Amino acid sequence: MKIIPFLKRHKDRWWALPLVLPVIFLPILSFASTYTHLNGGIIALYYMPLAFLLSTLLFFGFAALPGILLALFLRYYPDTSVFETIAVICHFIVPLIISWGGYRVFAPRRNMVAYGDIRLMSQRIFWQVLCPSTLFLVLFQFAVYLGIYESRQSLAGLNPLSIHTLINYQGLLVGGLTGVPLSYLLIRVIRHPRYLKRLASQIRAQIDKKVTVAEFILWGAALASLLCLLLFPMSDNSSIFSTNYTLSLLMPLMLWGSMRFGYKLISIVWTPVLMVAIHYFYRYIPLGQGYDVQLAITSSSYLVFSFVVIYMAMLATRQREITRHASRLAFLDPMVHMPNLRALSRSLAKSPWSALCMLRVPELEVLGRNYGVLLRIQYKQKLAEWLNGSLQQNECVYQLSGHDLAIRLNTESHAARIEALDEHIKQFRFIWDGMPLQPQVGISYCCVRSPVNHLYLLLGELSIIADLSLSTNHPESLQQRGAANLQRSLKDKVAMMNRLQRALDHNEFQLVAQRVQGIRGDHYHEILLRMQNENGALIAPDKFLPVAQEFGLSSRVDLWVLERTLQFMAEHRDRLRGKRFAINLSPSTLCRSHFPVEVHRLLKKYSIEAWQLIFEITECSGFGSADLLNQIVKQLQKMGCRIAIDDFGTGYASYARLKSVDADILKIDGSFIRNIADNSLDYQIVASICHLARMKKMLVVAEFVESEAIRSAVDSLGIDYLQGYLIGKPEALETLLHSQASPIDA
């Protein structure tokens, strides 16, 4: 029992397989070679020993030399003298060593790769076919010329450049072209018998997926039929199909197989077919006038057909591999190396019912900004790896854009399984530079039926529910939270976004102005925006501005308003002399570092003075970046523009944050002004805001002044500007042309 493990460990030693294989197979492969008589001499139509010995050397290296020497000695010594036997051994060894050494030098890293790789074909054709065959034939002719091979004088021929030599050379070439891969396969199977199982799987993988059993049977039957016709003995009544014409018909048939079945199968089939066709050449090449030329042409056909069939099989196999690789990449995210949205769509299509689950990790956005995008990538990879252990065989985690992931689950007990997944996720810890991180994960899910035609809308709905899950700290079901309302809301948002885009492209907005009256007699106008719908009716800004902010269109809208306002002022410069206009800016516009440059460009383009512009900014998220905000505000003020803080007292606005911003005007939110005459608390709040503004040397504007009582209360507090329906309603810009410019306005 200990002998078998010992042989397995030492099978590549020089005294094991490298010694045994050449001794056993050299006589067999010599018998498989094909010889014939031509013009009183012997020629080789197919020669295998050189190919087999080269494969042995390629496989075992220098360890194969003792076996090769012994096999050659046993093969030739019984029939020749000692001197001629040594000459024969040298005749084989020199081409083998040179070809093996050259191939190892020029293909060092991939010299042991199995046959079928088209990238190595040129190296293998030269070093394993052309080089050994040419050296072998040249040395043979030289040895015969010197009289070394007395017993093999008939193999050389009188003229080295005769048809006799040409056929021998073609026999060596076709033997190397098909014999080396066949010998490689034979040695590999003997060395590792389990390779047969792997070979079968490789053959199945290389066959085109569209090939049917019927097509394979039809191809095999056609090949067997042509081979039978080719080997049918010729007679006076034989048809053209019993000649070498049938050999030419093998070419398109084998090309069909090459394109459909791949290299592995075709190389295994073609080499035995070729050996049989060459061995029985006399069945389809009749003796007669021009026999030598006919034999040379047929021998060249063996070589050309073999090269074309092998090359096309490699090419077709390589092309299918590239196509499959590209197909796999199409379903794989290149950055995270996880299945992507396209893979999710395909997986949903394969299952009649599925439970679709979304994981949202919004804290990844902040962590990614602080620690880099690599943290986000590794977090998703580690979380997916953590979850895959709890998933069934056909379930998977999918990569979504941003900080989201998706999971496709089977519908059996999916609610309980999602609860278990939630607990499993809460136990996950991500270590980054030795620091454990545990961002909160929102989970939403729903059941879907194939086909899922609106996957993108569905993911949008799940995203909203996942945000809800972050607040409840519990998985949320889309069906229980009202999918119809969410879908309708999403569709309305998308429709409004498309409407916004069209309005920007075709100038379908309308500007209106509302008067802001100063207690000292001066005034200015606030520019307000309206959008027209399909029927021409005006849409209020609270309907479309939040959508513009959500879809990243706020900056374009603000720039459109600014440019159209300046254009209106420039076109009616004479009638609007000294007029001032206030323009609202969204936080996304205010946080653009190039915004002051754009304002300067537009002022210069329309020749408008900077003091005629007042920019109203809401504190909102823009105040979160105090340094950037202060820098932009100072640049605008340095140009001559004035800055007003809008809606002070609500939202993100606070007394503490106001300390860091040096604005010119403070607009008190209308929610405090509306009830100032009846609510003493609102009155005291407004009074404190006015006191703060005076300390900051800021002018104060009161919004929503809609009655005389409110006006009296505001006047008692010494507020500088009033705005509301009592002062003036929003009107189209053109109405300003009918009023004369006030000298105080300037």
C-alpha cells in the first residue's frame, strides 16, 4: 500500500515516468507514422516520434533526457551499428534541445499552458513545428550526404530540393502541428488520470451554448460519412467522392465544427481523422502519371487543413471566451466587484416571485468624505460577505449606486428572514484603521412578481421607505406603507423635473416683482418666480422649487432668474433708472465657489451696477459650511451687492449662527409677523430680533404685512422695510415700466 503514494510523489523523477513513457510509446508512435515508396525511395507522410519526444522534453525538462536516450537506443540499435545508432540519437537530441530551449526562453512564464491559447500560437508554431522539423530534415540530409546513414539512404533522395524532400518536410510539419498537442494530452492523462474529468468540463465550456444535440449528431454523421467515402477502395466504377475531392470536403465540415465546438473537442477529433486519412492515402490517390505531384499536393493539403482547422478553432474559442467575459463584466460593478443592477434585474426575471430588500447606509456618505471612497467600497464588500453566509444558494447581495445595497430573497418566510437579517446586520462591525464603525442601516422590502418592468421606480420607493426605517430602527414593508401613494408621488416628482427641464430649455418661466417699502420713502422690489404648466396656468414656486433642489436644478434656475432680471434692467434702463431688485438664492447656488465670478460676468455683460442687486439667502444647509459662505458673501459685498438673510427665525436660522455672517439686511419670517398684533410672545421675539439686527448694524424687513394693525405694530418696533399684500401684491415685471423711477430709489 505504500508503493502507490511513493510513486505519486516521485512520478516526475528521471527514473519514473520520464524514463518509462518514451520506452513504451516511441515504438507505438513510430508504427502510427505513415511511410510510402516514391521513385525507388521511402518518404514519410506523417511522422510522430519527433513530436512525442519533444512533448516529453517540454513536460519533464532535462529529466526526460535519460528516457529519450534509452528509447532511441532500444529503437534503432537492433537494426543498425553502434556508430549509426549514436548518430541517430544525436540527430534527434540536437533539434529537441534547441527547440525546447528556444521555447523556454521566448515563452518562459506560460510554457506549460495547455494547448488552445491563441496568444502562444506563434511561439509554438515556430519552436515546436518549424524549428524541430527544419533542423531534423537538414541534419538528416547532411548525415546521408556524409554517408553516416547507410541503412537510410533511401529516405533522403538524391536531390535535397526534390519532391521527395518536400513531402518529407511536410510530413514532419503536419506531425509536429498535430502530434505535439496529442502527445501533450496523452502524457498529461497518464500523469494525472483525473484530468479526463477536467478535460470533459473544458470541452463542455468551449462548445457554443446554442449548439443542440441534433446539430452535434448531424455533424458527427456527416464527418463519418465523408471519412467512409474517402476510405472506400477505388475502382473503375468509383465516383468523384472516392477521390481526394472528398478530402477537400472535410475542410468546410471541420471549420463548421471549429466555429461551433471549440478547440478542445476539434483537436481531439481532427488528429485521429487526419492520421486515418493519411494512413489510407492509397484508397483515394491512384497510382499513375503525376503520382508524385499528386502526393505532394495532398501532403500539403494535410498541413494547410490542419493549420486552418486548429487556428479557426482557437479563434472561435477565444472569441467566445471574450464574449462570456464581457457578459460577466456587464453584470459586475467594476469598482466594488459585486453584482450590479443589471444582474439584479436578470435575477428577478428568472424567479416567478422574489422578495426585494434594500439596505440604505446614509452615514457612508459622510464617512466617505472624511476617509475616502475606499472606505465605502470595503464597507460594502465586507457587509456583503457578512450577509452571504445567511443567504440561500440562489440569493445574492447587489451593488447599487451611492450608499445603497439590494438583496434578492426567496419569498418563503421572507418577513421572518428579513427580521433575522436585520439582527444579523446589527451585529456587524466594520474595522477601519483599527477603529470599529457601525453605521445605522435602514431596511425596506417588498414582494415582486416577474417580470419587474419598473425596477428603477420600485427602487426609488424602497429608498424612501428605507429612510423611514432609519427613524424606526426596524425593517419596513413597502406594501404596508402605501406603495400606490409613493409611486404616484415619485411619478409627480419626475414629471415636475421634466417640466422644469423643459422650462429652462424653452424659457417658460415668468418673473414677477413684489414691492418692499422703506419707512424712509425708499423702496425696492423682490423678484419672484412662476412657472407655466401645459395649459399656460402659473405654478407656485413651492410646487417646483423643492423638486429643483432635489434633482440638482436649483443653480440653473437661480442663474436663469439672475440673467433675465439683468436683461430686463438693461433693456429698460431709461425707465428703470436707479431701481433695485432682490433675488433669492438657493443654498446649492450660494455654495458654488464660482458664483461671484458668474455674477461679475453678468453685471459686466449687461452694464448693471452691483449696488442695484440684493441677494436674499436662506440660512439652511448653506450655513453648515461657514468658511465657504463667508468667503462668497464677502466677495459679493466687495463687488457692491447687498446680502439679505431671508426667513430668519425658522428652519436652520439661529442667533448663534448669525454671529458668523456679516449681512446687510435681515428679513424676519412672516410666521412671526402674521400674529404680532395679537400675540405678545411673537411681538417680543420680533423685538429681540430687531435689537440683534441693530447691534449688527443690519436693516430689518418685515414680511407678511397684510393689515394696518400689523403695520402699526411693526412701525412701533422701528423696522426699516415692510413687505406684504398691504404694501403691494406680486405683479409682472412689465407693470414696473408704467411707474416713474423715484429719486429716493437711487
